[in-house]
Amino acid sequence: MIKSVQKSIRILQIIADADGQCVKLDTISKQTGINKSTCSHILDTLVSENFVEQVSRTQGYRIGFGVFMLTRFGRFNHQLISSSRPVCKRLTEKTGQTTLICIPQGGKRICIDLIQGDMILLNQYESIMVEEMHNSATGQVLIAYMNETDQKEYYEKLTSEGFIGKNEEEIKSILKQIKMKGHAKYCHTKNGVDLGGYAAPIFYNGKCIAALGLAFFEDNEVYRKYVISAAKVISGRLSHSANL
């Protein structure tokens, strides 16, 4: 038996049992019987490997997307997916385009579910996609609806690392417009092919918890209307479901 591995598993079990809620270091230490210092070191490693997310020093930890990537066929945030998947399927059937559901976690945009259309975004061995947030319509929606502190921290990172070559005021203006319009559009060229996407926020209890995206090769104004409408339907379904 390797004791460090056993301790890591026990810590993961405690956090997983919280069903998406944050667990503080003190609680983890008490429930596992592992001293706080050792817990902290193990958690640092689990965070670095994306198996655990540290939400904040005061709120504590929750399960990270890395755990769900282990199975490839596992589903992350099952209630959000069960509410959105029928809507996404109808959207793909109606447009022929790829639809996806993305959430923010650990400063990244996590695609937790996807219905493949004309644009292939994931291969058969993948079930979760992790990318920077700023370079997609869904990611820009997620940034726009962040709280002010998190948003400022993110766009400071953008300007300091030169991701999009815009100053703070320009980024603020872009994000403000996204919130005013209730959607984002992002177009770029990849491997010589023009790609684009629309995205709209998904709300639960008045908070944007995810973004619905539609990826396309050729723009069509009706896509924007479909995405906004579908996101509202998903938000409505969530409002009638149990707590996330």
C-alpha cells in the first residue's frame, strides 16, 4: 500500500461526495483524519493536475474536470447536460451545425457536452475540451458575465500576456457589448478555413453558469436567433430542476 496515494484518494472522495459544492481545507482534514499541512500539499498537486479546483482560499475546493477526463465517456455537471442536451440536439438537427455547452473553470473554457454537426470539434476519443476563454464566442460570453473581480483578473491576464492585443478599455467595451446584446459572435481562420460561432448565456438563479454555442463554416443570421432562443429554453428548464 502506498500511503500518499491512499490519502489522495480519500481527499478526492470527500470532495466528490460534496456533489459540486466547495469543501474547505479544515473540513477535508477533519473528515479524512489527515493533518492540514499534508492535505494542503496533496491538494496543491491535485489542483495542478486539474483533478481538483481551488475556487478560493475562503470557499475551498471542488472536483475538477480532470477527474471526468479519465473515463472519456463520463459526463461533467450531469444536471446541466440533461437539461441542455435535448435542446442542443434540436438545434443541430435544425441547422446542421455543431452545438456545444461550455462552463468556466480554473480560468479555462471547458466544453462539457457537444452535438457534432458539419464542424468536427472533438474526435471519437474525447469527451471534454479545455481551451482559453477569449478565443471563442462561448468563452467571451463566459468572461462577459463573470463578476467584476474575476473579469478584471482575466482581462489583465489577456493584456499582460498579449493574447488578443487589446488594452483594458477595449476589452471592457467588447464585454459590455456582449452583455447588452445577450450574445457573442467570434470568427477566425484555422488551417486556411474560415470558422465562426455564436454563443448565448445560460442562467440559473440569476447567474450565468454556462454558455450555449453554435459553430459554423458559413454564417447565417438566423443562427444568432436560434442560439439566443435555445439558451433561454435551457435556462427555463434549469429553473424547474433541482439545485445544481
